[in-house]
Amino acid sequence: MSGPTGDDLVEMLAALANPIRLRIVATLAGRRDYVSQLARELGVSRPLLHMHLRRLEAAGLITGRLELSEDGKAMKYYEVTDFDLHLTASAIAEAAQTLTMPDPGKGPAPKEST
Amino acid sequence: MSGPTGDDLVEMLAALANPIRLRIVATLAGRRDYVSQLARELGVSRPLLHMHLRRLEAAGLITGRLELSEDGKAMKYYEVTDFDLHLTASAIAEAAQTLTMPDPGKGPAPKEST
DNA sequence: TTCATGTGTCATCTTTTTCTTACACGTGAA
DNA sequence: TTCACGTGTAAGAAAAAGATGACACATGAA
């Protein structure tokens, strides 16, 4: 077993929980592509696509590398990593054990007396 | 196959992409629980928990029903549904085909012909 | 009645995410 | 030089999500 940590899982789920990013992964699942071409295919601006690509790459779902084309242009090609997430209640229960908690002071439960 | 639609998938992923909601599912994976008790265990306020529970239930990941306790109190018990999401690039590629995009009248994908 | 338990919602504020616009740099070709 | 194509980033608006506090209602027990 030993899936991703709770924090990593949240990051991966957040990266996938978006229509555009889902379409990016879907497109790259077929073939690798470079940024400008991908932006044209998906119909989104390059700055926007750039942001989504960073989010997906940060989550480890895609990887990109800069290559030089024949005519000397710098092209950044992205492709999907072969991730495999199996989500069930028990798998989530296991991952949740490694969740980093926000530390709002150390007080146990916010006692209410009203 | 026939997994969830693209939109449903986005909703499920968005529902799980949150530390609190992940802990809710993790807790309910062990045993069903009612709102106030769950709020105490997780250390969150009831209005906040209520919001998160609604999001999870809307995504079909948990279900709640109102029951009457021995002493006449109305308790809302939640439990997890037995969902099973298998996330790979190809599975996402399939689901992405049924994504509804808020595309303002952009008929065919502009096949760029540079 | 008052207190403690349970349920829920509303208005508001803060934070994060999403998206656009504008700019910068580099190369090859006309 | 200018144009077309590629890369990237920064600032700010717009939208969505997260979180809080105050409120309302019902029940059983002291």
C-alpha cells in the first residue's frame, strides 16, 4: 500500500478538481504537447494555461521539459505521469492519518459556554 | 466502463480536495456519527461542518438521515457510501469527454492551421 | 422557567482560486 | 527592422470557497 500522504492527496485531488485541468490531463493522455499548441486546442489563454500546468506539475500529475525545435525555438513539452489513484473510504481513512493540521494554538476543543 | 460523467467527477474530486472533508470521510469510514458529535471530534464549528457535509452529500460520497434518539432528540446520522474511484490518465480522458464547458458559442474546436 | 442537548439557516468577513491584460525576452525569416 | 512564433511573469479584477457568529426551533430534565 503506502499511497500518497494526506497532504499530497489533497494536492492531487485539488489539481484534478477543475474542468480545464481535467481536459489538460485528458489531452496529454493521448500525446505530449507544448504549451502554445495546447492553449490553442483547449481554447484558453497561455497565461491561464501556464497557471494550470504549474498546478498539475506541482501535484506530480504531469511533467514538462524544455526542448529546442529544429528551427531553434524553445518548446516546453508536457506529458502525463503514470499516476494511479484508487479512492475508497478506507484508502482515504489511511491517507487522512498523515494530514498536516493547521495549528490554531494548541487548545483542544473550542469550549463554548453559551 | 461508464464511470461518472466529467461534471460528476469534478464535483467528487472537489468534494474530497479539502483536509476537513477528507477527515470527515475518514471518520465516517469507521462508524456512522451525528453532526454535533462529529463536530466535537473534528474540532470544527457546527455551521462549518454542516457546510462540508452538504458538499460531500451533494457529491454522493456520504448520506445522512434524521433519526429520533431514545430521549426524543432529533439526530442526523451520516455514513459513507461505498464509492470507488479509480483515477488514471486514461480514465480521466474518458470522463473528460462528458464535460460541459461554459463555452460561449465556440462551436468546433478551432483546428489551428498555422 | 431555565439549562443543556440536538437540529438548522442567515449575513458577513476573509482567504483562495481563477482569469485577463499587459509586459518582458529569444530565435528565424522576410 | 519588423513580423511570427516560442517562452515566461506580474498586477489586479472577478468569482468561489472557507470560516465565524448570531439567530431560530424543539425536546427532556432540574
